Amino acid sequence: MSESMRGSRLGAVSYERDERVALAERLPTAYVCSAGHRSLVPFSVEALEEEIPFDWTCRCGQTATRPNVVKAEGKPERHVRTHWDMLLERRTIADLKELLEERLELLHSFQSEVAAEAKQLRKTA
């Protein structure tokens, strides 16, 4: 019984071998920086051309690019609708000016009422 356990540590060593494991195929992609460093970065063969980045950070810290590859144009940026854009979809400038005048009148009348009440309170105090 002690012979079967000789030389093994439980949980520390894997007895599986990589002999029958098929590694995924790789496609080495070359990148060259302005300092002349050439880097080979492996990507999966299944990776689409759009998925492989055009530029890569070189070991010297500079940006390396793929030689003989034209940088693909990115997707056009989508216009982000602001609050003002959405407001203009619902109202015209003339409508907005009219609403502004109404709100300013309401605000001024409220302020005059508060001032009158404050004056009244000072008289009684």
C-alpha cells in the first residue's frame, strides 16, 4: 500500500500530459515600430482580418503598425442626440421663446408675492 503512494504529492502535481492535446492554429502577425523593432504577435487563424488590430504597442513603448496593410476606416461616429436636439424635435424656437416668457412672468410674479409677504411680516413684527 505504501508503494503505490511513493513520490506523489496530493493536489500539487498534474499527471496529465500534453501529448494528445491539439493546440489551436496560430497566425503570426508582424508589427514594426519607427525604431525598427519587429514583433511577431500570434493570433488565432480563425480571427477575422477586422479583428486583428492595425497597431500594437512595441516593447520600446512606441506604437508599431502592420507593414503592407492599409488602416481600415472605422465605423462612422454616431451622432449623440443631446437634450437640445430632442427638444428641437418637439418644439420650434418660437414656441420655446413663448414658453420662456411665460415662465419668466410666473417667476417674477412669485418673487413679487414673496417680497410682499416679507414686507407684511416686517410690519407686523
